[in-house]
Amino acid sequence: MSNVIALTVPHRVPPQEDRIAAMLDSFAGARRFGDDVFWLKENAELLNILECTGQPVSDTARAAHAGFYDMVDRRLSFFPQYYRFLLSITLDLEDLGQPGQKSEAMIDWLIAQGVARAELSDLQRMEARRLMLRRGRDPLPEDPGLEDRMRGFVGQSHTFAVPNKKAAYELTHTVFYLSEYGRRDPQLGPQAVTSLTYAGILAHLDLNADLLAEVCVALRYAGATPPAIWETWIARDR
């Protein structure tokens, strides 16, 4: 037995910290350019998932977005129409451990510019409010009925009983914002669950895993349990 050689094979699955760092590096630098609106959308969604699910992000992993953070205030001045993406990424980076308080100055400027009042829909106004309230600032203090209007929208179940992807995505995002991504009670009635169920049935029939996944998350945030067949299919299709 003295001539037995021990073979140390590295584990096929790297540690989660390394996987998160590789994913952030890929999204930040290997898929699109930083001034592309689709870059903003992808990175905002990725960082939002990491922040709202409480994933630890190392200094090394955050370094992928260091250049973005250094220049974000200048980007905002050049591209104010993308302020929700820019602010969302900045807030999430800071809440994930990025040193700095750039988000507060950005919010001050955005409120002074009245950007939330210029939005064309309640959903966009709701997103702006949610983002800025993360630093204790309400850009629309004169509109206390915004959340109730959004609850009225998700309660119109017949709207979601026919194929309409835009409405379905707005439905799920309304639940995300009202629930602060699962961190508070969105105060939704049974009709909202019916709306989500209709949207989920149509997404499943359409084999739209992206939309169906959002519906399943929104159902849980609304206090309901998605059908097991939906979540099983999504887990198999990912």
C-alpha cells in the first residue's frame, strides 16, 4: 500500500463566491457595452436579484462594476432617461457593500429635476418611488393613492385572462414593487391571486419560462403557493 498515489481532483462546482464573481464579471464586461441600455437592464436585474435574496458579494466580485460606480453620476447627467436603471444598480452595489453614498446625491438631483412626475405610467412612478424610498426620500409625496391604484390594476382579473405579455409583466412587477420583493405584505386581495393564476396559465401554455418564473415569484410574494407543475417545469427548463 505504500505505493498508492492519492489523486486530488478539484470539485467540479466552484464555491458560490467564485460563481457569483464570475457571473458579475461576465455580465459587466463580456456580454454588452456599458452604454447599451440592454447592459443596464441585464446588470440591474442581476444585482437586484443578489441584493433582494441576501447573497454575499465579495470585494473581488464587486470590482467588476467599479468603473460603472465611479462614473455613474456623469452617466446620469448624460442619460437621465435611464435614471431608474442607473439608480437601481447604484443602490444595489452600495447595499451589497460598495463603499460610497452616490445614490443619495443622485436621488437629490432626481427629485429636484422632478423626473418621477414626468413618468407616463403608474408602474414607472411606483418603481421610482420604491427606489428612492430605499434612501428615505419620496419623489411623489403629493400622490398617496399610487399604491391603491396599482392594487386596483392587479385586481382586474379579466385583463389577464387573455394573452397580453405586456400586461402580464406589468402585473408581476407591480407585485414586486408593492411587496418590496417579498420583504413586506403587499396587501393584495384574492382577485390579485386570480390575476396571477390567469397570467401563469397562459405563460405555461405559451412555454414562456421567463414570464412563468416571474408569476411564481409574484404568487409567493402575494402569500400564495404556485402550482407544483409550474415550478417543476421551470426548474427543469432553466
